[in-house]
Amino acid sequence: MQGSRNATDIIVWRQFARKGYSAFASLHRQTCIGILSVATLAAFPIPSKGGENCLTDSLFTPSLEGVGEALAEVTVSGTMAPLTQLQSARFVCVLSRQDIEQAAAQSVNDLLKLVTGVDVRQRGGFGIQTDISIDGGTFDQVTLLLNGIDIGNPQTGHLSADFPVSIGDIERIEVLEGAASRVYGGQSFGGAINIVTRHDRDHSVELSLGGGSFGTAEGDGRMSFVTGKFSNRISGGGGRSDGGTLNSGWQKGQLYYQGDYEDDVLRLDWQFGFSKKSYGANTFYSASYPDQYERNQRLMTSFAAETKGKFHFTPQVFWNRSWDNFQLIHGSTFGQNFHRTDVYGIGAGGHFSSSLGRTAFSAKVRHEAILSTNLGCTPQPEGSFYEWSDNRTTISFSLEHNILLKHWIVSAGLMASKTSSIDHRFRFYPGIDIAWRPSQNWKVQFSYNKGFRLPTFTELYYKSPTHEGNRDLKPEHNHSFSLGAERRWKGAEASVRGFYHRGTQMIDWVMYSPDDIYHTAAFHLDNAGIQVLGRMSFPELLGRHTWVGYISAGYTFIHQTKHDAEGVIKSNVAMEYLRHKLTVNLTHRVVNHFSMGWDFRLQERVGNYMSDGRLVPYGSCALLNAKLQWDASRYMIFIQATNITNRRYYDLGSVPQPGIWIMAGAKLKLSL
């Protein structure tokens, strides 16, 4: 490695061996080099050196003294205009490549458990059946992106987290908490999660294999190669397991390709992904049917471009298709459903800098369509495999302006949107983010953003022996407020954030009596909470190699208020949230090339599940994971364990989570 020291002896790595640079530009934008870490939030804007997106506006000239340059050089997904982590007025939590490699995680979804404000509910291991939510919201209220491209599923948010990439493909994960409709559109009701893939500009091959408890085996490989100004990366893998609980075995596979072209005036990015999995869906919809089964496939592709110069033109086009086969009883046609969902869209926008700041604008068209044996309002011709269909088109226009001053950052924007399934009226969703820096090492932030979400096709139309949708559901709306502060020292940082989300027409699956089925209903529901984060890097603090690498901790408290007099005995989604969540992460050396990572999580979930005809509270649980690894220049060997204390707990419904799960494996990288 090559490194340099600033005036305060903080090491900032500029280049990694055998790589052109270490961080990939999210949202298809050129990015300078830098490293971010878990619990690192948006902080103090500083100019960075080189690169198209490193601001050099004359209004933006605070001193670099005492501030780590690395945090200023990676573009994150908090605004329409490209801003770095330190230039953003919003808090954006980032899991870095280092955090990912050291975590005792089995899947992308497991990595998100490290983020204090994220709730990951699963029905089995390896993220096979996972729901992801932010700040006490629901899994349908989060936009999931792959390199800035929306891969959400309008059939149901249960399928949105079917990523066509594995842990080894990821450079970093960005989590934007709070409404973000003016940036990412309708489904960004409660926040957005952007998966940024690796961007190795070399000729190399990487192989990894692993296996462990419950007959689990998986493997994947990736190859990168460069031809002139073209860069290409392709990866694929798969696995299988008997599962750690009853009827939770699975098989999966994925294939992913990403390419780009870049010259002095233009950058092009394209990607293709395919994933396939089948799994036992134990009590997925009801404890009355424990032998449920599901098969999913997803195909996604996108193309984006960006011109360079004074004005950056940023068009993009994408298409996602998913297939879903659900069996209420495995091997039986009773209660069986087939669905095919298509989502495609096109957008064009741009951004430019002036003496007044940085301005961005965009226009987008998004079309969602479904063919189904169960979902939809339009009958298909007689003899068709799919019996029903529905579709809707959303048109949106967005405008944003960012003012970047020495002590102040203001980002304000507005989105106008209309959807064919509602009416032909434009509705407006404003937002403003303000950051004040009284000194170099302090930042105080305030945000207000309005968000909305369209009901999924499942919420509108699903009908089964255990569930009944509601065609009259209206879009959810959210007024999201956030107030926070961050303080940085050499080798340490701390932040506190309070939030209040005022939700109207919030959608949930509820039961009104013990012998009732689930119905979709809407009511007003508010989420309020506070989040505290802290991190300490001992090598940076002491200026030398230390036994302990870093320790970070985070705590989130959430309280809900339901504004509805109608009694509900059981909520299946909106009113089951983590009231308390505490996370602690620690890394340290063992001996020579051996290092150890520890992840501890303590959480208390509000809500209950059905067991033997009675309601049982979820309660609280404490979970401990660990990973021991040997790192060398061309290979890595690891052994990891999740749920080390073999704790029996429930995340969702009446499905017990797996006990201790041990995996071991190795990764080999070869230069071509």
C-alpha cells in the first residue's frame, strides 16, 4: 500500500495494491478515493483533491486541518446532485468494504443488521426470506437500489431484497434514513438503501468456497478485466442448505455482470443480474399452513450515462422482471399462485455548478405491470396461463438546489408526481436539508422531507384462506423530520439524531379477532425515536498499530402512536417494530495475520405472534456473532459463527430462528 500523512498524522490511503482505486462511484458518477466505516455519518464538508465530483466552488473553502480527507471523497446517495459524504446535509450511514469483510455475515441482508436504524426480519438463514425496514417503518416503505438503480418489486416488498449479487461483489452499502421521495421517487417513503458493487480495474480472478451447519454449502467466483477504456466484471455463484429450522431448506444461484466505459467527455455504465432461489416458506402467510413453499426468479438490467464538463447530462433506462410461484401446501395446487412482474423506466436529468451552488433536475417515467393467477383487476383472455393483470405508470419531475457555504449547507428540492392508477393530478413532495458547522469538527443538521408510497399489488388484490386485500387502498404519505448533531475527534466520532415520521393512510395486515383472517387496513401511525452512535479507531487515535482495531456502538429507541379508535388484536407489519436496538462491533488482531471481528446485538420487538391459538409477545433477545480470519495478499481463510449463544428467538410470525450456525471457507485471488 501507499499512504500519506496529514498534519495530524492521520493515515489516509491513496492507492491499494493491484487496484486502480478503492471505491466505486455510486449512482454512476466519477469518485475520488476514500474509505468509509460503519456508523460513519455525513459530517463536515471539505474540498477534496481531483475528480469531477470534488467541489471546488469559491464559496466552499473551509480548512482541512483536523478533518480526515478520506470521508470527503466518496459520493453518497443523499441528494440528486452528486455530493460527497462530508458535503451532504443529510446523515448517510455507510458500511465500508472493510466492515463487510470483517463482519460475521452470511448474506447481504445480514450486513444490514449492523446498521442501528435498520430492522431486518427473517424467516431463516442466509437472507433467503427477509424483510428490511428503516426507523420503525415497513418493508414496503424502503427503496432498494443496486448502483443507484431501483430494484424494488411492486408485487410485494417481500421480494425486493432478492439481490443478484453476493457479499464478495459489494464495495459498500449506503443507508439513507427518512423520506427520500424527492430523490428516489415514490417507494422511498421511509428511506433508501444503495448497494454499490466493487469496481476493480485490473485483470483478476477471485474464487471462494464455504460450508457448514445444516448441510450448508456455497461458492462463488468473479473475474474482472480491462480493455482500453472499457472495464468489465462478471460474477456468479450459488448454494444450498437444509435450513436451521423446520421447512426452511433452500437452493439459490445468481449471475451478475457490470461494465463501463470512460473517456474525457463521457462515462457509460451498464449492468445485468439474474437470481433464482427456491425455499421452504414455513408459515409464511399463516401458522395454519406450515408446509408452504416458494420459488423466485429475477432478471434486471440497466444502462446509464453521464457527460462531463460544465453541464452533466445523466440519462438512464432500466428493466426488471420477476417470477414468483407460491404454494400454500408444498406439492399441492390448493392455494397456489403464479405471478410475473415487469418494471421498466426511463429518466433524463442533469446537474451543474454555479456561483449560487449546485443544481440538479430530472424527469422520469416508471411503468409497473403484473400478470397473475391471483392479483389484478383486469381478467385475461380465456385459456391464458395468467388470469388477472394490472398496471400503472408514474410520471415525475424533480428539481433540487444545493447551497454550499463555509458554515452552512442547504439542500432544497421538490418532486411533482402523478400515477395513472390514482388520477391525473400532480402531487408535490418537497424537502429541505440544512447543516450548520459552527466549527470544523461539529455539524448540526435538520431535515424535513415528504414521502409517499403506492400500495403493492399484493396489498390491493391478494385473496387466500388466510388473507384478503383491499382494492380501495390509497397511497401512504409521510412527513419526515430529523434533527441531529455530530462531533469528530482524531480517531473518534459520535452523533445523535432524533426523528419524527408522521404517517397517514399507513397500510398494514391486521386481525380484529383471534379467529379472524388478515385484512389490509389503513390508519394514521406516527414513529418517533432517537439514535446515538459512536466509533473509536485506536490505530488512528494512537498513531500506531494496536491490538484493537476499532469499536463502534449504536442505540436506537422508537415509539409508535396509532391514531385510530378501531381495535386491532394482531398487526402483521406496521405495528411490529424494534422499540430498542443496541449494536456493538469490535475488531482486533489475534496473532500474525489472524484477526477477529465481533458483532453483538440486543433488541426488543413490539408485537406478538400466534402459537397454539394464543398471542405470544416477541420480547427481547441478545445475539452474538464472531468471525476469525487469516488474511494474506492473495488468499483469506475464515471461520465464523452466528448466534453463538444458541438463542431461540422469533423475528417474524411463529418461525423460530436458527440456533448457532458455523461456517468455514476460503477465498483466493489471482492476478491475470
